[in-house]
Amino acid sequence: MSTMTLPKRKRKPGAGRPKSIRPIRDTTLTVRVTEEFDVWLEGLVDHCRKDANWLGLTKTAVVIQALVCLAKERGYDEDPPK
């Protein structure tokens, strides 16, 4: 008994996910932490999520906000890019 394979269907031009208009993001920073610190950071994220404006908050967003606050505290007045 032979198995017949079907030919691949051709994709329509322009089919699939559209290209993003946002700039490509690269991994710039990786932080290794202890399990205890990770639990603490999750607690901070959960605490910040209590504010309705921060419902979609992630660990990355918390770290970015912390860097922005540190920059302002230290007198670095340049705003971060969007």
C-alpha cells in the first residue's frame, strides 16, 4: 500500500500576518535573580496592578518605570523614547 502525499497549497499574495509598523525590538537586558527576588518582584507587579491604569502591567514594564524614575531622581532629564 502506498501513501499519496498532497501537493502544498500555494499561498495567496499578501496572505498571513501583516508586517508590524512598530520598530523591531531587541533584547537588551537579561537579569538573573533569586527565586525570592522574583517572588518579591511579582508581589510588586501585583501591588501596582491594583491601580486600574496598570492592569496590563508586566515585570518588564515595572523595570522600565523604575529606570525612568531613577533617571529623573538623578537629574537625567531626557525622556525615554516611546
